[in-house]
Amino acid sequence: MELKFYNTISGEKENFLPENKNNVKIYSCGPTVYNFNHIGNFRYYVFCDVLRRSLKLLGYTPDHSMNITDIEDKIIRDSLAENKSVEEFTQKWTQIFFEDLETLGIEKIEHYPKATESIPDMIDIIDKLEKRNMIYEKDGSVYYSISKFSGYGKLSKIDTTGMVSGTRYDTDEYEKEDLRDFVLWKAPKLEKEKFWETKYGNGRPGWHLECSAMIRKIYKSGIDIHTGGVDLLFPHHENEIAQSEGAYPEDKFVKTWLHCEHLLVEGEKMSKSKGNYYTLRDLLEKGYDKKSIRYLLLSYHYRTKLNFSLSRLEESKKAISKIQNTVDRVMEARSHENIQQKEPENFAKSAFEEFKNGISDDLNIAKSLGTVFDFLKTVNSGLDSGSLSAADLEDVAIYFKKINSVLAILDFEKKPETLVDEEIENLMAERAKARQDKNFKRSDEIRDLLLSRGILIEDTKTGVKWKRN
Ligand code: AMP
Ligand code: ZN
């Protein structure tokens, strides 16, 4: 089975052929740290995680980076408003971002470079572009002259005919219709704005430059995979290509471009500026659990738009329970909890191959999940009829552990047995007697035993009551 990705730049599904399978160089555009990320952003970060975990399951070793944009217009605006230094302000939001990643079961990756720690690398790129006569200065800022780069538009397929050279943009984000020279180095505009002293004058980097610089800094030359949300295709990624290939024309910059589609709310992109968003913490506070959120975000193919709704979160919860119930039954039927670190070889071998086939087809996780639900039926009927041998059970456990290395939603601990009502009533009576006799050691033991089986005891005006947790 060949791993295939839809490469945005070629517009085709291609076999994935990295330079070195044991060192797959991946760069993912990361967050601007000035506020909470919304779950639209997290759809993208979960996609990056599924990409990385799938590559590992398929036998590749990723060397993965995600940048932290810690200097930018909104950061300057909001840190000044709060009277904080850029460092203090961004530190807080960076930490919150990492906490949210952990909540969603997103793996730590190899590199998290920060823009503010890569200024010399950005200046290096400007130097190279200057030598090739591709930049100019205006009012203390430095601009990239896009007419000097013949490949401009090859990623976004923007039509460059009729392009007027010499008109400029200072802002980092703009629309396709606004095809203009973009800023590499920005002169300060506000009085207290943070700036660096460089040979191009006092200023700070444009957003596009940092990604080109970090890729060069970490990987020395080009990379195998570059990811981002579809909204980054233009101008951000187009400008990255112009900078990196303009500065280093001898190197191939990026082999495969992967773009994740948007999370929508009632047909519109979820975004901070529209105000139609939930943060991860909003949903957790409403009582939705983190696994359901992760599952919803990963279960739709990354190149399809995903319409978010709270009812879809409920459906995700049910889907997880369905898989988890079978995992629990399998774990219960085995005599131990250890699961070997290998691939399924017997009973679950073909189901595992089908799972891998799905993700190998341009990360078609929806297809993989379909095969999981089919396999659940086989396993459940084997458990019902008692026809699964000990070796079959081992293989199924290995299968679940393996698919969970991508899904990260399952739990493999044996659940403690629950008690029937009569047993609980008997223990409650014994506890009441123990308390009457002032045998608090025994009454505490009973309370702990009940708690360990998910039974809560409450002292109410009408006596002691119990309920299932
Ligand atoms: P930002 O911090 O705005 O640069 O966004 C971080 C990442 O989230 C980028 O890769 C965006 O493309 C992505 N993104 C933003 N909004 C959405 C959305 N509604 N759905 C999916 N991805 C998004
Ligand atoms: Zn970027």
C-alpha cells in the first residue's frame, strides 16, 4: 500500500516519497499567541497531529516543527493595551496554547521555534534577496518585489497578468484581488512598539518572513511537507515560496503542500473576527468532554469543510462509547492488562490493514473509522458467542492499541466491576452499623470501596443516600 497525499501545488494525489523515511521534515504554520485559539484553529492542530501520528503508524519518523508567532500587529496592539511587554504578554498565551494542545491529546513535536528568536535568520533571507535584487526600501520598510519572482502564483494559481509592480502592502493579511508587493521588514509605527535594530533599520519582521526563516534555520534546506489551513494558501504560503525560492533558487523548498479545510458554523468560517466561535475551554465548561471534541475534529476528512454543532459533539461521544465498550469487553475477557508493542498478526490483521489503507489514502480517516465500526461487529459477536480464543483476544487488543496511536481517544485500563443495588444496600447498612459502633475505620473502608466502584454517598436531611457516579 502506497501512502498518497493530495498536493495542493500539483492539484493531484501523489505517492509520498520523502528524501528519508526515517527523517520526514514537516513544517506546520502555528498560532499567533494573543488570545485563546478557537476550535476551528484546533481542527487544524488536530489535523497536524493526525498527520504526524499516521506517519508514525505507517513506519515513518517525523521531524516536525510548528512556529509560534510571538510578534505581530495584534500582539503589539493588545500588549500595549494591557501595558505589558510583548514577552510577558505572549508567554501567557503560549502557555495556554500548549495546555490546550495537551487537553486534546496532541503530541509534543520536535521543534517550536519562536519568531522573536529567529530575527538573524530572517535578516539572512533579506540579505540573499537583496543580492538578487528582489527587494526595495520605502519609508523605512523593506518590500519584496513580486514581479522579480517568475513563479509567483504557482501555489494559489493566482493570475498575475496585469500585476502592477511597485504597489505595496504593509499588512500581513490581504485578499487575492489585492496582489501587491508585501512587506519583509516593517518600520515601527507606534510610539512604544517593540523593534529590533538591524542594518535594514529599526523594525520588526513581516509575518510571512518568519516561516521561510525558521524552515531554513531548522532544516538547512527544503522540507518534505508543509501544512496550514486553507486560508493561509494566499498570501502567506505564496509569499513563503517567493521568499525561500527567491533567496535559495538552487533548493527545492517544499515537496508536498497540505491544506486543512475550515471548521464552519452555520455555513461560515469559524473565526475570531466574526465572533462565531467557541474556545476549547467554552466547550469544556459546558460539560462536553475533550475526547468527543478531538473525535469530532478528526473524524471528517481534512479536505472537507466541517460544520460544527453541539449535536455533532453528542454523536461523537456515542461513537467513542461504541468503540470503548468493545475495548472494555476485550480487556475484561483477558487475564492481564499488558498489550504488546507490535502489529496484529492473526485475527485482527486484515482489519488493521484496512485501517492503514484509509489513512494511506490522503489521510482518509473517515474511511479508516468505517472499517473500525465494521470490525467492532465481528469482535462483539465473537465475544457474545465465546468463540474468540486467547490468541484472538490478544490480537484484538493489539489492534485497538495500534489504531489508538492515531485516534488517541481510548482507555485500556480494566474498569472496576460495578455493584448491583442489593450489594450496595448491604454495604450501606454495614456502614451505618459501623458508624453507630464508632468503628470509623470500617465505615471509611466501606465508603472508599463504594467510591472505587463509582458509588457516591451523600448525607442528606432525610438520611444517608447513595448514587452512581
Ligand atoms: P491563526 O492563529 O489565525 O493564524 O490560525 C492558526 C491556524 O488555524 C491557521 O493554520 C489557520 O489556517 C487555521 N484556522 C483558522 N480558522 C480556522 C477554521 N475555522 N477552521 C480550520 N482552521 C482554521
Ligand atoms: Zn507560516
